[in-house]
Amino acid sequence: MAFAIVTTFTGCGKQSGTTKAERTENALANYVAPGEKDEYYLFYSGGHSGQVFVAGIPSMRHIITIPVFAPYPATGYGFDEESKKMMADFTWGDVHHPGLSQTKSKYDGRWLFVNDNANNRIARIDLRDFKTRQILGPIPNSIGNHGSSFITENSEYILCATRFSTPLPKGRVADPKDYEKEFSGMVSGIKVDPQTGEMSVGWQILTPPFDWDLGSTGKGPSSGWAFWTSYNTEMAHETLEVNSSQKDRDLAAVVNWRAAEKAVADGQATLMDGVPIIDPAKVPGVLYFLAIGKSPHGMDVDPTGKWIAAGGKLQPSTTVINFEKLQAAINAKTFEGDMRGVPIIKYDAVVEGEVPVGLGPLHTQYDGKGFAYTSMFIDSNITKWKMPPWSDEEKKDLNKVVLDKMPTHFSTGHLVVAGSDTAEPYGKWCVAMNKLSAGRHINVGPSQPESSQLIDISGDKMKMVADAFTEPEPHFAQILKVSEIEPQEVLAKADNKDPNAVWEKDQTGVTREGTNVTAKLIAIRSRFVPDRIEAQVGDELTVHVTNVEQTRDMIHGFGVIEQNVNLVMDPGETKTFKLKLTKAGVFPFYCTNFCSALHQEMQGYLIVRNAGEAPPPPATAQN
Ligand code: RUQ
Ligand code: CUA
């Protein structure tokens, strides 16, 4: 997110309050000796890099990048036909909030979903091989898929809310000065197939053109519900910096997604662009509003499902909502008016307290032991506070529940506590994802990385353990215990379902049908079979390369000189590229991954003759 608030740095880059000896001791906590392994995966979103970064905790060492919405030559992503097809017309995305799949409100280690704020998409990464396997979208009838990807307790849905609004149906044009009347926002339920993880658009709920912000899903008592904050309930269409912060409160959305699902099944929706749309003014019980603190951002349900903390960027407190009271208010119709036919729940009836956490609270995470951690964008710190139930004395002065503040460097956006969004957080570690690194690293010129800081939250007082840096820009992360998954290390031959996979020399070769030339190659230490592909100018060339290795880490690449071809095949994998041949010449191809002592020798030739210069290439296997 971008903030118009000018921030000043407190502190001078030191961990205030600790001595060098203490800092050194804390740092030992993140030391993972050579040959030893981390205990947790950290999946951070890569923001507008379009990717997901994987690091280990506690070492904070970057291990791999999982390409999702942008090409990534290191793994050949975006070059082969399979990934190009998934990326469709886009070569970037803005990845914000990764969400691990859950069963019974616990991570089940199957999939990681990430949203694309820029092009309205959601992607699914399979945790068996850490590869992007589906990109859904652009989602119909919505613009700006920021408020996602929030996973329901059994991964029934990924819930999304739009950051922007647009005249609907898409393609219709209206002047932004008629914003209030002509523009609409949307909450979407993206259905997840429980067996395959395949996503499809389930249903949508029409909303006024607020800018929906961050949210989360319910569990336990709040099972079946989801919550989002918003900004710009003023429905301004220009100079939002000023015009969208006029009101003291903004409206949060309280969504009963099970009711939405039922309304669609009962035929209470109308189709737009192929999606059943619910008008919440006509279908009561699906959507409610709740006026919470000015310009809020995160709205995070705690592990018990009873408490919801909403940050207020422009106020010095975090609002704690009691879900049981919220439910009671809905049942008793304790409303304070309505907005376009949607009831506004009475604030005083549902708020447990406003905790004075500091300036610029954005997101809250939980350790499952009764403590909450809120990121302070303006104050640059993490504030630890005690969750309700509070004593009468604490209720009188909620300063008493604020327990600790850890300075961060600098301007923390999101933070993540291991497992916070499940019913059973691991606790122990918190990572602060800071918007500014402001020179806490060797000087690399004006393009500065983001900084993430590892904080030990296992004791009464938080301990700063390590600084790490990534390319822009982590917005949120998920932490998964390494022992919860067992990713495959090679693609077993039997699991390679590509019909063009070949495993033996005599299955390889180059064939021609008219102007379509198809080559099937195998890659094995240290050669390609065949190592010659003959074709002519004007041909459509399709090449399938199978890496027949069944050994861990034995990756081969396939680069063709001056053809912008870059395949990378994991052991057991087949990849394909297509090329329209437009120029004659002899173009060497070679393996890009250093695979053996004779890796350099792993090469061959693509020979492109002018039409009529030579007979068509033989249809039989060479070599
Ligand atoms: S948002 S921190 Cu998507 Cu908070 Cu960026
Ligand atoms: Cu195969 Cu280098």
C-alpha cells in the first residue's frame, strides 16, 4: 500500500534497549549451521515482482523463488507453452496475500493460494512440487483483487473483495464523477475443488463502490463468516488522500458466506458475465456493515474465532470486536441505520474495546496463547497486547493490556506470526515485513530492497533476532512447519502425464506434417537425443524435451541461441516450446543448468534452411 503520511525514523538503526552482547545472543537463535536445516517455511509474497519467495525460519535464508505471475528465466517459467498459457496475456502481477489451504482451521499442506491485485487473478501453487499449477482470472465483474486470498476453514472457498470499483458489466463506460451511482464493488467466493484444488468462480455479492481492504475468514463461533475493512466509504472519485478520510468511521463488511452459498442454491441470484450475483439489499442475511475506526486496514480473526481486531491507519488504536456480540446484534437487529438497504450493525453493541497500540496500526496476528501483535506503520514497531477477556481494571484503562513494543526498521506493513490464521498457531516466531530498509544493508544504490525482521515472541518480551532483505515487496506471508509436508524431489516417470514425454532413444525424433515440424527430445547427462533438429523457414516448430533423469537435483535446461527459447526441466519433467521459424541459419542449443562435468558439451543444433534448399528432414529418429 502507499501512504501519504510522512514518516520519521525513530532510532538510528540500533535495536533500542539492547546491548551488543544481547544482540549477539539473540542472533544465535537464527543460526542454522552448515548442513543443518530450518524448522519452518516462510512463504512471502513478492508484491509487484509477481512472485512468491520461499525462505527458511529461523535462518531467514532465501531458498527459492516460485514464479507465479511473471516470467522467471531461472526456472524457464514463462517460456514454455504450459506456463505461457497460464499467464495468458499478462507478464506481471501484484502478489499480496498468500493463503495456505486449511482443513478444520489448520494448515493441511496441500496448496498455497496467492492473489494478483493488478490483474484480478488468483493462483494456486501445489506444495507437492512448489509449482504454480493454475491461474484463475481475470475474475469477472471485479476490478483490483486486493482483499484476498482468504481461505475458509476447510478450503471450501477463497474469498476476495475488490479494491477498486468499476461500471458493471465490465466494458460499460461511465464518468468517474458519477462514481456513487455508476460504479460497484464486489465480494467473490472462489470455489476450490476439494480433491484437485482447481478453482472456479462460485458466486459474487454486489457492494457499493467502497475500496475494500484487508480481511479474514471466521472459524469456531464465527465459522461461515468473513470480514473486510474498507476505505473511501465517502465514495470519492478524486484526491482520495483527502476526500476518502473525511468520515470518522469507515464501513467494514461482515459477510455470511454460507448464507451467500445458500442464496445462490435457492435461486436468489441473477447472472452477470456467467456468475450468479447476489444483491444484498434483496437477499437479507448475506451482508452487513459495521462502522469501525477511521481508514482501517487489516481485520484479523483470532485463533478462537471469537475476537476480531481491526487496525485503523489514521487512529492510534486497534478495535477489538466480539463476534458473539456481533451475532447477537444481528439476531436482535441492533442496527444503526442502513447503507443502500444493507443494515449497519450498531458499533457500541459489538465492540469490546479500543486498544491504544500506537500510531498507524495495520495488521494483527496472534500467538494462540492469548496475545496479539499489531504492526505499526507510523510508529515503526510491533506492539504486543493481551487479548480479552480483560479484567474490570484493564477495561477501565486499556493501556494496561499493552505489554511490549519492539522497534522495527522501518515502517512495518504486514507482519506474520507462525500459524496465526489457524486455530492452532505455532507461535514462537514473528516476521515484520517493513516497507523501508533505509540503508540497513550495504549500499546498493537507490533501488533499495525491503527489509524483513525475525522476532522471537516465545518469551514475555519480544526479541529482535535477524534482519533479512528481499526484492519488493512482501505484503504478507505464511509460515508452515517443515514437518507438515513432504514435497517430491523428482517427478516419477509414472507421474509424468505429458502425452509427448519420451523416455527411450527410439521414441525420440523429428517429424514433419506439412509445415508443422515436431521434435521429441530426451535430455540426460550429458546429451540431447537427437542433437540435431532440421527445419525450414516458414515452418512451425514444436519441441518437447523430457528430462529422463530420476535423480534429485539433476536439472537440465534447453536454451536456443538468438531464439528466446529457455526451457528448464526438473528430473522426470517434459516441457514444450513452439517457434515460428522466420530466419535461416544454424542455431546452437545447449543445456543451461550445470549438470555434470560434461555439461558444457551438452549441446546440439537447430538447422533452419531456406525453403527449397534441402529436402525435408527425415521422419525417423536420429542418433
Ligand atoms: S496489504 S502491507 Cu496488501 Cu497491508 Cu500491503
Ligand atoms: Cu544438462 Cu548441463
